[in-house]
Amino acid sequence: MEMIIGFFVEVFFKRLIIRFLGVGTRYFFLNLLGKKVSLNDLNGKNNDIASQFAQDFYNACVGIGVLALLLFIIGYLFFRSG
């Protein structure tokens, strides 16, 4: 049971929040500001372990912020319409 919960936490947190929301949002805004970066740079795909940790940290912070904002907007729209 513990292994199944760990799997779902890994999939939800790392894949959805960090990789999808964090990387996607950072990529969109950096390109919007005119800074040309690749997704590999934002994922920390180079061989430097410090860079990988830093990029995952930034992606997690951005991803959690975007998720919180989305949940707030959904809650606001839900309670406003009801």
C-alpha cells in the first residue's frame, strides 16, 4: 500500500506539478519576455547536479504557485455561480 501511495505522489507531484505546470509556465513566460531558452535548460538536463536541483526547485515553486492560483480561480467561480 505504501508503494502505491508513493507512486501516485511521485506521478502527481513530479510529473504534473513540476514538469507540466512549472516547466510549461516558466517556458511560456521566458519566451514571452524574449529570452530564448530550451526545455532542456529548464528541466536541468545538463550534467551539473546543482543545476538540476536548482531547476527542479524553481519548477516546483512555480508549479505549486500556478496550481494554487488555478484552484483559487476554480473555487471562486464555483462559489460565485452558486
